[in-house]
Amino acid sequence: MTLCFPRGSLPGMNPPAVRTSDAHPEDVALVAASQKGDQAAFGELVRRYQRAVHRLAWSLTRNDSDADDLAQETFVRAWGAIGRFELGQPLYPWLARIVTNQAFSLFRRRKRRPETSIEPLVEAGQQWGVEDDPAEHTADAERDARLRACFGELAPEHQAVLALRAVQDLSYDEIANVLSIPIGTVMSRLSRARGELKRRLAERSGEIT
Amino acid sequence: MKHLTDEQLSALLDDALPAGERAAYDAHLADCEACRARLAEASALDGSLGRALTHDPGEGYFADFAERVAKRIAERRLDARGERPLGPAPEAPKAQKWWLMSPRGLALAGSTAALLVTAGLAWMRFHSEQQVVSALQQASPRPTMTGIEKQSAPSENDEAKAQAPPAASAPAETRDADRLRAPATGSAPNPGAPRDLARMQEVRTLPDGRQVPVERSKEGASSPSREEAGTQGFAAPATGSAIAQMKKRSVAPAADASAPAPATAQAGAPAQEKEELQSSRKDAAAPAPALEAAPPPASAPRPAAAFSTDTARGQSFREWGAAKSIVRGGRADDAKLNANTNSLSGLVARCGKVRDARGRVVAGAQVTAIRNGVHTVRTDAEGSFCIDGLKAGDTLSVMHVGFDPHTVVVTPMTSLAITLEPVGTLGPNSTMLMGKQQPSPSFSGAVGAHTGAPSESALAPSPDVYAGQSSGVRQLVRDARDATSVARRERTAQGFERAAKQWAAVLGQVQGAPADDARFQYVSALRDAYQLEPTADREGRLRSAITAFLALAPATLPERATVARWEAELSGATGR
């Protein structure tokens, strides 16, 4: 057997179909209660999804204050619109849609302000454990910062699709659902986004080395 | 067939192709090194990006996040900005207490539970491994009593705050009150939600929400860290997100599986073990008792998966990469598997199941058992496989397109619930961005905590085999080569093992020809280490590495013959 990539069809094919229809029973109950005005239930939903929402918000804004604002605002809006949420649907794609829509409008407002390089560096450095070698931190942090900077230069729709895929690990179905675009568009957009990111990264690495 | 287009590669990477197309692409990939390299590169970039764009603000941030949202909603309402929230906020005071309750303790307990429970499994399976022991020792200080105490706060608060002010009208006040209250839980009127560890250990909450007393005398004698793991396993909070759950499902079952770890003895009494295991699994899936004690009307019991998944994310888990890497691939999966695990000749499992990192079963994966001869099967539609005559000491390799190969040496304690990681994934064990030199995940089973180093790298393909790799990978390669040079100069087994570890780190990042080279360097270093100071340990690692190499290297690779010769030397048998 000579293959690093043995033949055979992948089972997990179209995993999204399974996952999108998979609304948590608990979520359904909580959403139903929220729709009746039960803030407790909604609070529980917030706690369940706060991390995922914040993670997406952070990946799209790459700074703490915007991410915090975006994440909070997402839930505020979700509460305002929970009555229109179709019961039985998975909640996260809906929340993610709110996050990305808000991020888009933030992009528009800011005209895609270029990334600063200092802040991400510092933040990235803070994530490493104390036992790690500082020199390694710096190198890692630089790589991360470069990657973030390149990512920040991408078109908003490319950022969104990449963040949903690479950070949130959503399936194409789910991404299509979140962004309200066809699956084929998800596929082509992701490919373009990756190509563009790679190109920018190469450019930037060229500048640096 | 022409080379794959960027879009095809992209979709392949995402596992988003129809099965028909996929097969054709797989076939092409099998023959096309260039496309394999592109796929690996794209995969690595995705992984790097995922890491670079991920930021964990820490538990503290989320502790009062919901409160802040509530406050914002309240302000918005006062502002009367036209987005009229649906909830008739002023009524439902009870609900609002719940809404405002501090989730800090829950979050903390949850993280801790996942960590400890995972570590628990590692302990059980590798209790002889000093490293795991030390990992556990490290793990235990982290969980705090506060986490456990606070987790009880919700139910008390629920009772005690029946007349608490509504969230909308006095959020700040409630927050303060909450802060004051949380640490003082022990003195709260409700005695049922205590800081009393023993009490908590004796109550088990069934999935239907009933609480039953439970005999835990066996665990009574266990070490403190194990006790904590057990306790907090029940109490894990539902701070998880569905997304995290999807993404980290591989971690959650690990927690499930590890729940029995403290409770089960060695292999002595399979039936009892199984029974305990089952009940422990129920426990792991049961909602937190403290929450159940006075559940809010709208809150359904929370699934264990949600807890452990969420809490397994991020820094905390990153710090426990060692434990995780040992546990990886060793999680029990379902009852059937557990039964199999326990019932086989020599206590070695014969059947297993292969899943991907999201917990989806992987059908068609190639499972190869190697010892005296090679026995290969493929997983069925359910991801299950059985290998007759599997024995302790066999090396099991699991491979499937798009995933890193997974290799494990079978021991009586080996669980055959295998989790495959996507190719080049920069997970918690990855090295490129972490800067940590850890064994490749795919080799964690074979290699254990420390690995060896390459020696006959003169035989390796030309140095520029890594030319197309990212700068991070190239740096790893430089480090590995340096380590190899040093080892050759000093001629110490430890030096070669360090080098091997470096190569394993490279191996975790590359695919195709570079991986072949790195794997060879890795085997070579292990061999040098073994030759300098032969130990059973080193022999085992070398054997595993050779097996993996031979299982994975293309037939045309010149180094194959060398490694086959090494294998023959080692076992006196004919190398394959």
C-alpha cells in the first residue's frame, strides 16, 4: 500500500445535511421559552452560544473591543428577533448570520481599516503558556500577526467565508445558510479566498524575508 | 487526469465533494505528488488561519457576558429604539434571576471536568507512564473549590432570590449581589447545594433528571485529582456551544470514555467493569446535579457533550496537550465497542470504530494490523472494523484520504475507538504555530511522549524536498536537522531521541514526499537511539515507527529498502 491518500469514498460526505437539521432538543425548548418572553431561557442560550459567537466575532474583527461589542450586539438582536426564529432550526447558523451581517456593516462603516500589527502581536504573545520559550512566542506571534493582517486585507465576503470554515468549522451547507448564498458559491468563494490569502501571504513573506 | 484545480482542492480539503467526484480525485491524489503537496499546504494554511483567528478571552470574560447582554437589552428597552424585544421582561422575576445568575463557577468547573476526566483516562490507560502522572498532578491544582462551590450557586439563587429585582431594572445591583453571594455559598440557606464534595459524589443524576444516591466507595480511596475529576464530571456546566460541540466532538467522547477511568479497576472483572462503565457514562451524560436541584422552568437538562466540548477548547486544553495526545484515539465509543473491548482474548479489543474529529464515522478507512504479516480491513458504513486475531504488540495503522494516518501499538488497554485528524491540522498538538516540539499526533500512539531522532539522513531525499513548505515548517526542519547534527556529534541516545521528536514535529505538518522524508529521518533517529542504548521502550518505539514507515511509504521510495532491512535486523524476520 503505497498511498498517503488511500482510495475510498469518505463517509462524512455531506455531513452538513445531518448537522443542520440537528437542532438540540434543549435548544428547541429554550428557544420556545424565549419566544414566550422567558429571559431565563434566553440567558441560557446566551451562555451556550457566547463562546462560539464571540469566536466568530473575534475572527472577523480581530480585536477585543469590537469582538465584544459585536458578540453582545448579536444576542441583543437575537433577543429582538427570536420571535421570528423558526423553531426546530439549529440556532447557531442563525446567530452566525447575525454576527456576519453586523461585521459586514462594521466593515462598511470603517472601510476596512487596515490592521495594526502591534496589537495582535501582543495579544498572540499572551496566549502562550509561561513555560514556553519567549523566542518561539515571538516567531509564532509574528506568523499569526502576518496571517491576520493578510486575512484583514481580504474582501469582507472572503473573510466571512474563511472564518466560518477555518475557524468555526462549519460545513458548506451551514455556511450557505449563514451567508444566504448557494453552496456552489460557497465552494468557489472559499477557493478564491484561500487563493487570495495565500497570494497575499507570499507577498508579505517576500517582503519580510 | 489533469491536476486538480484550486477549487477542487479547496472542496477536497473541506470534504465537500460528492462521493463520485471524490473517488476520482482521491485516485489522482494517490498518484500525484504535486497535488498532494498542494492539498497539504492548503490544509496547513487553513489550520494556521484557524489558530491565528482564534482568541480566547478567558473564563473571566464569559463569566458575566450574559449579564452584560441582559443589561444592554434592558437599556435598549429603556431607549425605546423600536426594536421591541419580545420578552415581557418585567414579569418573570424567577426567570430573571436565573438569567442573571453567575455562570463563572459553572464555566470553570466545566473546563476542569473535561480536563481532569480526560487526564483520568490517560491515567488509566498509561498509569505506568510517569508523564501522565505528572500531567495529572499539574492538572489537579487548576480546578478550584470555587468552581464547585459556585456551581451550586444557581440552585440556591433560584430559591433565595425569588423576589430578586428584575434584570431589566437593576442589573448592576444584581451583579453585585451575585458576586457577594457566590463565594458565600456554603452559608446559603439551601443545604442541598453544598460545597460538600462527599455529598456531591454520592448523588448521581440520571439522564431523565432524577437524582439517585450512588455507591462510590471504590473511588473513595482514589487520589484527590481523580476524585475531583469524578465530581466535576457530574457538575460540568452547559457553557458549551453547539458549534464547539460539533467541532470538538472528538474531545467530548474522550471525556465520556474517561469517566469510568477512575472507577474501573484493572482488567480484573470485565463484567463489573462494563457495568460501571455504563453507569459512569450515564453520569457523564447527566446534567449537573446542582442545576437539577432547582431547575429553572425553561432550562432543559444539558448534555454532557456540550460541557466537555466547550471546556475542552482553548488554552486550558492546549496546556494539556501531552495528556490529550496520549488519549487521542483511545476513547471508548459506544456500548458495543466497550463490550468488545472487554471481551476479547487477552483483553485486546478486536473491533473498533473510526471517527473524524467531528465525531462522524469514517467509512472505508483502511485499517492495517501489522506484526507477523499484514492484515488489512476497511471500516464499514458505520465506521466499524474488526480484525481477527489482533494481539497486544500489534501495530495498528488507520488511514484515510484527507486525514493524518493514525498509528497505535495495541495493548490490552488500547481502545479501538480511533479519531482521525484532518491532514496537517494545526490542532492543540500541532507545532507550527505553537512553537512546541511535540510528536506528530499521528504518531502519538506509537511514539509515546518522547520520540527518537533520525540518523541516516544522508540517505534522505534531497534537502529541498521541503522547499515548497511554509516558513514555519522549514524552520521546524532546520531545527530537526540541527538536532540531528548535534546527536551525531555527541552520539547519545537522548540526543537522537530529541532529534526524532523534532522530526515528528515536522511530520505533523507535512504530507507527501516531505512526510516520507521526515518519517524516514524519524525512524532513523529512533534507530540510532536504540542502537546506542537499547531498551525495551526504545525498541517498541522503533518498531512502531518502522511499521508506520513501511505502511505509509510509497513502494518506490528508495529508503524503503533501508527501513525494511532495519526491520529485519530488529526482528530477525523478513522485512516487508
